[in-house]
Amino acid sequence: MQNTRLALTAAGIGLVMALTACGSNSSSDSGSGDSGGSGNGGTKVGVILPDTKSSARYESQDRPLLQKALSDAGLDPIIQNAEGDTTKFSSIADSMISQGAKVILMSNLSSESGAAVQKKATEAGVATIDYDRLTLGGSADYYVSFDSTTVGNLQGQGLVDCVGAKPGAQIIQINGSPTDNNATLFKAGALEVLQPKYDSGDLRLAGDQAIPEWDNQVGGTTFEQLLTANGGKVDGVLAANDGLAGAVITVLQKNGLNGTVPVTGQDATEDGLKAVLRGDQCMTVYKDVEKEAAAAAELAIDLAKGDTAAADAKATATSEDPEGNRQVKSVLLDPVTITRDNVKVAVDGGAVSADALCSGDVAQACADAGIS
């Protein structure tokens, strides 16, 4: 997959600054409930969030950020969560189309179901934007996300750095959902770093399993089975996100291995950052959702106004859709590695508030990291 990277335009940065004021953990419609239009009479824009299982960020961060940005632009956002149900995802889209939404911003549950929704939207004259996850074989006009291959690179390198010089170190990989194209790219990016070390014998792959629907419970059970099959031995775990990392850490705790076996993560969630501060998780990847939401909102605003030239000017990258045999105009943002030494970066960026993070057994670690 060939991706180019880019920085937000000056206008995008301006919107990020505006979004920052609302805070990543504030929520005018918090939880997994749905929010209808703002009632301001503006052009309707639909937003379909995928679930609450793969990451808590969709409700705690994406929803309020998108709600505010679209409403502040005079649009009428309709934001709903499919709760991991492809049938519900499709019915939400049908409702948005029937309500006259001019744009649908969506984070798919699978490429197949996402492409079906985009086909219906296109036939109805509704523009679509893939948000956070690219729909393979789809027809989205634009794609906004972080560079997923780079995320995997950071995870792979983070694991190598945390394991250190330990020839033949045994690694178990707990990957994301096989129906999520991002998960495929995360793994591919990680293997760009890890595969040469597997080939040389510096590291040994002791287990490798994708987890359907990013289900943390399944992830923990799967990891425990792989650990048992490997005689209870593991020197490092490539976990695709913080939720799966947490499930892995629970198993390691059960076996007296937490804190001694490096575990990767992603999303810089509150639980993930606490695990990093405790030393149970060696790293996570911070993706500034405010920037992602700002970029997506700007594209939606342009399309709602019918200004495709302005949208094209912002989408200066492309992402390959091999199933659709096309290049999708994209905004791809750069992720950041977070370790115990720079947790403050994620806090300062709004991933979590200092008050929420620095409680209980990590209070001293927060103080040591300069977080207050």
C-alpha cells in the first residue's frame, strides 16, 4: 500500500484550535446513545460511528468533536453509533439518506457492508467520507485517518526497543479484527520492522492471531491459549491496541509476568496510559483525534457546500484501494509513539485529562513525568 503523508492546512489547524476548546473527554451526547440533528435548520450531515468495543474514543472523543465542529459551521449533524451491528449500520445510513443528508461520514464495520452503504449513498447523490477506516471496494469520495502503516511501524519498533538485546526472544502477536483494513495495515507496518528479525533469529514468532471485532475478551482468551501452547513462555507481545493490551496484561498478571513482558498498544486511552505509567505496557500510539475530527469536519463542510475544489485542496494524499482498483483522495495524519518518558505529550494533546489519569497507584508516576 502506498500512502503519502501530509500536514493539516492552515485552515485545518485553525479548526483544530477551535476544537481543542471542547476537550477530548467532554461529551454533549456521551455514551453510546444516538444524537439527532442539532435543529439549527442547516444542511444535514450524517456521521456513523462503528461501535464502543474496538475503542472507547469513538464516543468519548470523536462524537463530541464532530458534533461541535459541524454544528459550529451551521450544519445539522446526525450522529449515530452502529454498536458493532452491520444491519444497524445499514439502517442508520438508510435513515440518514431519507432525512436528506448531503454527506455521510462513516467508520465502517467491514468493507463489504461499508461498500454496500456507499453504493446506496452514491445512487442517492450523497457524498461519502471514510473516517478512520478505509472501505475496500467502496466508493467514498475521501478518506481521513492516520497513516496506519506508520502506526504499525511504531508498534513494531517500540516492541523491539522494549525487548532489547535478547536473541531468540519469543513474541506473540495479538492483531486487530480481520475485517478492519486498518488492522491489516497495522500488522503489515509492524512486520516491516519485525519480519527481518524473525528471519535472522533475533526474535522468534511464538504465536500470531487476529481477534474478530477487536473483542478484548476474545483477545485475552486467545493470548492465554497461545501462551499455554508455548509452555507459558513469552518475551514480548505485539498487541494491536490498548484494549487488547489490557486483556493481555490481565493474563500476564495471572501468571506473574506483568511488568516483565513488554506489551505494545495504540490509541493512548486512559487505561492504556495508566498501564504505561505502571510499567505493565511498554508503549502506546497517540493519534490526535482532535486533528482527525477537524480534518474530517472540514471535508464534510466543503462537500455540504458543494465545494469539491476546496475539499480536493485539503486531500493532498492518496490511499490505495486494491479491491476497488482505485486511489482514494486522502488526508493522512502522523501518529506519535508514547512511552513512560513522554506520556505528558498525550495529556497535553487532550487524549485524557491529568485529573482522570493521575489518580490512585499512578499518581506518583504522573508527578515524576511532569503531569499535573
